[in-house]
Amino acid sequence: AGLDLAIVAGGPTLNETYQEAMKFPDVMTCGSAHDHAVKLGIKPTYHVECDPRAHKADNIDHADDRVQYLIGSGCHPVLLDKLERADVELWVLEVLRPAQCRRVAIREVPSQGR
């Protein structure tokens, strides 16, 4: 059986659709949606960020203890500093050509308490 997950991204329609996201057992926010979703009463299970620009750290004013942050290795150190005490899973981003994909070994990183 599959699991239901609402994916919440930033944008003006979030103010109109946030109650639908609250019906899901798990919610994943992306990018600029984090703080706005929390202010609307959404309790994200996960937040994903992979943008390397420093200003993206402004999207998270306060890390939430209930959220597991899935952060790309290319994210700016300012964001990582902001999430220092949060539940963070750091994932490595690497751009590969199709021929290289067969040579990449993937290693699972154990969860930190979830």
C-alpha cells in the first residue's frame, strides 16, 4: 500500500488550497513554502531544499522540531547554519551523464532519530 503525501510549494494559490494539504497524514514543503505553510497551520513532515543561493535561507525563519529537513549538499552554508539543531538529512547532488550512471554507487544514510 502506498502512502499519501501532500507536496506544498510556494505561490499565491497556497492561501486558497492549504486546507486540502492539511487533510494528508504527511506534508512536504518545498523552497519558499516552509514558513508560510507553518503560519497557515500546516505541520510539515518534511521540507526539501536544494537551491544553492544564500537568500534561500530567508525562507526558514525558525526550524520546526517536527520537521525532517531534506537538504541538498549544494545548499548555502547560511541555510545549514540555520538548521544546525534541526533534524537534517543531507543528500549529495551530483550531475551525471547517462553513461556515468552505471558506475555510481549509492550509499544509504541512516536516519537521525525518525
